[in-house]
Amino acid sequence: MEPALAEMQHLVLRRDLAEIARMAAWIDAQARILALSDGMIFRLQLCLEEAISNIVRHGIAPAGGEEIRLSLGGRQTRVTAWVEDGGEAFDPLQIPPPEPATSIADAKPGGLGIHLMRQFATRIEYQRLGSRNRLIMDFAPS
Amino acid sequence: MELAAEEIEGGITRIVLDGRLDIAGAGAIDLRFNTLAGSRRAVVVDLSRVSFLASMGIRLLLTGAKAVGSKGGKMVLLGPDPAVEKVLKTAGIDTLIPIHHDARGAIAAVKP
């Protein structure tokens, strides 16, 4: 039988970049239960690091909305991650892809996180639920 | 995340990165990496022991390459594993910082 998470798993993160290391260890633990391939683990880790670091670095949270909630569910061949935060409405899918730089002198470091998420997740959806942002990312073997 | 630097032939510096080039890994080495990049004109960054790369790691590589390039120098990347290379290519970095898979080619590419 295909390995699956019997129920959705949750992790609550503070708005602090140092939390990303704790998240990475937690994702690895879930990935072991699901017996995910190295490629799937890499994509999950990449997209979730980008999602969380965007929220921490750019999101403005009102008092009481500081927590970020990460949930994971699914099975070996279809993992879904939900990222919820109480910050100002921010739909990353509305951000245009970065302009390709033509030379190293013109290249601007940064702005790549959302582009990478869109390329490495199988599907991304954004929802605004009351005062919360929810980003849903699906991962299937590519 | 570990960083080791060695001078190889003809004024070329090889910087070996080892570990996860995620937000924590990039933060752990950015000062040393930028100091090296800011003072060298021919740099080979060996990525063969890097198991993970996210956008903060790309930012580190790009900032370093800009510092080397601003002095008229050259920086190349050596030996990324397929997953790391896919991130580099998806980000369009391979067109700005050449990727090599053999050390000889990398050294020849940066030689002053």
C-alpha cells in the first residue's frame, strides 16, 4: 500500500527565519513516514523555505497574527502543503516572474523565491480567508 | 554549512562549500564568502558537496560573482548535483555564472 499520512500534520512557526531549520527537520520526519523520493523532499523543502521566508521577510502581521501554520497531508505520490499566516493579504501568484538579467552586473540578487516555488511545486493556489493568507502547494513526482 | 578556500595554480581560488545552502547555510558563510569574493579575481566555487540550494544561497552566489566581476575577474561554479543544478538553471543563474562539471574546464574558464 502506498505510504500516506493518516491525518494532516501541523507545525506552528514563529515569524523568525531561525524557525526554518526547525521546519526543515520536521519536513524530513514527515518525508520518512511517506517514504518520499529525494527529489520530492528537495522540492518540498525548497518551496516551503521560500514560502516561509517570504512571509517572515515581507509580510506584515497585525498583533495576534504572528504565527505561521504549516500543514502537510497526502500520500507518497501526492503531498499537499498548506501555509497560513495572519499577515496582510498577499497573493504571490500575482507577482510577475523576474526579468532575466543579461549580465552579472545587471543581475539583481533576490526576487527568485516565488519563481522557484511556481516551478518546483506541481500546483499552487492562493486563498484569502478572512484575515488570513493561505497558500496551498501540491507535489507529485515529476 | 562549511566553507574551505585554497589557492590553486596561477592565482586561482577554489572555494569548496559543503552542506545545505539554505537560508541558515547561506547566513553561516556569507561574511567569509563575500570577503573572499571581494578580494579575488579568479574564483572556482565547488558545489559538489552542496546537497540543497534555495534562493538565499543563489543570492550569496550572485553577490559573490558580482564582486568578482566588478574587479574584472571571473567566477564559475563546479560540479553541482542534478537537483542543485536544476535550481540554478530554473533561476537563470547558469547564464550569468557558468557551470562546469570538470575541474580543468572550470580552472581554464577563470584563468586570468
